[in-house]
Amino acid sequence: MSEIKVDTLTGKTSAGDITVTSEGGAATMQLQQGLAKVRCKSNQQNAVYTVIDSFNTSSLTDESGVGQSTVVFTNNFANINFSYLGSGGDEGVGASNNGAVFRLQDTAQTTSTSGNCETLSISTHISVDTARVNYLAFGDLA
């Protein structure tokens, strides 16, 4: 068994340039391009917005409406062209557990925030506070 232990990986030519070859060997990609730069798992049930686990998340802001929040990043993105995805689920105690969908409500994302995220009930299409909201973002950090 081979094992490598390092505390820091730095590209030989450029500090942020580590190239990974695909499984088939025909393509390459930059390692840092494939890594999630923000991760936030939160509980937004009963209008109490709590971060359960996160990476590069400084806080979670409860916006003015039910099921609406903004993730605030610890380290900013280089521009607003980052990609994101999210999920919501578990509408709460006593609910039929039919889940919720996640959407970025508008184009208010900035280099330092997700913009206004919203969770909607799958069954009613109405905004809901859910027990689990997950947010991931990919892009270039500043």
C-alpha cells in the first residue's frame, strides 16, 4: 500500500495550478476548479435559523419571509459568476414529510453572499421553514 501525507499541496509551476488527469487519461482538469468553495447545512425550522455544519460560511441570515435565508461567505468569490445548488427537506414535526425544493429567489447574489435562497413545499408550492437546508457553491475565490 502506498501512502502520501502532506499538509499543503502547491502546483510546481504556479501555486494554484494542480492538474488532475481523468480516469481514462484523455482529459485533465484543475483540481481547485472541482472543489466546493462553500458548504452550509442548516436547520430553518420554526423560524430559528441555525447552521449545523459549514465550510467557508460566516453566518446565515434569516430574511424577511418564511423559508428565506442568505448564506454569508467567510472568503469572497472573485465575481458573481459562481454556480450553486441547494436542497431542502423535512417540513417539520407532524408534516407528511413530502419535502421541499430550493431556489435562489432572485439575482441578488454578491461575491460575499448567496443572495436570497428560498425553500418551497413540494405539495403546496408555498414557502416553508424546513429542518434541513443544504447549500453548495462552486467558483473562483478572490
